[in-house]
Amino acid sequence: MTQTKEELLEEIEKLIAYGREEPTINPALLEYLEIEDLINTKAKLLERVGVLSDEDKAWLEQFKKYE
């Protein structure tokens, strides 16, 4: 399943904003970012799971896609 820019940006924002109340990414950035940039950003954020607590890891698992 291919994600749209909007879907990827929403997931990236959730990953960045975890534990915060305010939004962290301006949705207007969508027109400037390529889908590959968003995919790479999401992947980099997911790589950080190794340094998080077990509770954080469980929360992040919802963003992983298994094929």
C-alpha cells in the first residue's frame, strides 16, 4: 500500500510530537517535500526506537508496516 504525502506527514508529525501537545510540522510543507523525503524522514525516526523506553517502543510499533 502506497501512502500519500498527507498520510506520511501525519505519521511523521506524530513521531516527532510524541509526548507533546502542540503540532510540530506545518502542513504547508507538503508542497515542498517529495514523497521520498517523507518516507526517508519517517524511516530515520523509526530507527530511533532502540533508544526509547519499552512504552515508547510499543507506541511506535503502530507505525511500522510489515509485508
